[in-house]
Amino acid sequence: MFKHIITAAGLVALAATSASAHVTLEGKEAAIGSTYKAVFRVPHGCEGRPTNVVRVRIPEGVIAVKPMPKPGWDLEKVRGDYGTTYEYHGSQVSEGVTEIVWSGGNLLDDEYDEFVLRGYLTPALTAGETLYFPVVQECPEGAAERWIEEPAAGQSSDDLEMPAPGVRLIEATGGH
């Protein structure tokens, strides 16, 4: 019987380890109509290889994106057209940063790091929904971890093998 308890405990520990191995967002909720600081937690490299590129796709409805530079990493802001035009501080905005790329760094497989950006969550977003930020970790020799899956209706991120990090949107709190 004791052997079964150890096995069950081992399975619980393994499940907890697997769940924490995903790229996640530190903040679990964010108010629409406000600025959101997204802190992406990258818990490891790619199956023994270091991560040397982290790409974050900016979802529609997030504008005025500014990444935080990281010492030892190059920073690229990929710009493109938004799917619609948004109002931001009295101006009409139809293009901006659509992807952030940190590259040239060296996050070893047994290390952890955070990658940070901030952006404005437009009122076009819907409270109660989850906003997903697909992330790709690139490693030497073409290895990659693609955290890009978004749950279908009736599904949870827990049902996915490579879930995109997400933040639950809540009602506006009255400020930027």
C-alpha cells in the first residue's frame, strides 16, 4: 500500500511540474481600457538546449506596446497594421507593434527568466474573455517550444499541450 501512495504522490508532483513548465503571464487579470504590464515567465530552455530567442505575438486590441529591454538580449519591435482603427489619447491609431522579439540571449535549460512589455488594452476587448499572447521560444539547431495553442469553446488551457499564455479581461477600472 505504501508503494501506491508514493506512486500517487509522484504522479501529482509530475503533473504539477508539467503544468508549471509552460510560459505563463504573471498577472492573471487585466482591466480593459487600461495599460497592462505583461510579464512572461519563461521557466526553461528547449529540452536541454538554451533559449536564445523569445517571440511574443501581440493580440488584436492591444496597442501602444512598449517592450522592456533586457541586458544581454537584442530587442526588435515588429510593426504592422491593426485589424481595425483604435482611438488612443485623442488620436486614431491603425498600426503599431504586432510582435516583440528578444534575441541573442542565453537562457539555459535549468534557468528561469522574465520578459516584459506593456500595452494598452482597448475598450474593443470584451470583459470576461481571456486574451492570449502566443509565444515561441527558439533554441539552437532549430529546436523550438511553440506556446501558441488557444482553447476552443468548452475547452480549457489545461486541456492543451502547448497553451498560449493568457490573461482574463475584467471591466474597466477608470484610468490608464
